Amino acid sequence: KGDEIIIYQPSESQAFISDINRFGMERSPLRILLNLDDIEKDYSVKEEGNRIILHPKGSSVIRSLELVLDEAPFPVKRIIFSDQYGNRTEIEVMDLTVNGKIPEATFTFKLPEGTTLIRQ
């Protein structure tokens, strides 16, 4: 389902299934890729040329989030996270197909035999 996430731990022969909001994705910086219209709900926004600098509203381990924009169909070409510990993570978006056809089976997880499924 589109509102659930499965965390599979092969070494433990178990998988956890959770509502994506309970898992914490609603506050995930990567969530902005799903809907850029909601940025101002969770972040203060500053525009600098082709960059958008975001600072979380409220408490977060993320200190800042920078989106480097492009003219391509998918407007974000780079994402830079800085956390409260001084770590910096940079993600480059490349070779992306916007609204491409993905078979429904791609999103169907088949548990290996003997795996315990734990619903949280």
C-alpha cells in the first residue's frame, strides 16, 4: 500500500510493517521530493538564485537543507543536508524519469519463507 513501509532484516528473519507516518517519514527531509508545495509547512524558506535554503521549524537533527534547482522536468538536481553534528550529506539527482511507467509488482514485497512479519 502507498501508506505503509516495510523494514526487512534478513539476518533476523523478520520484517516490520508500519504506517509511513508512524515511521517518521512525515518529518523526513526527503519527503519534500514528494510535494514541494508543502515546504513552508515544516521549513522556513530562503531563496538564493537557483538554490532554496530550508531550516526546519521546530526541533530536528537536520540543521539545514539546501535544494539546488534545475530547469529539467524534475526541478531538484541536488540536495544537501547539514545536521546538528556538523555532518554534511549531498545527494545528486541524475538520470531521472519523471512519471515513468513502473509495474505495480515493483512495489510488492514477497517475504522469504520463514520470515516473521511484525505489524507495528
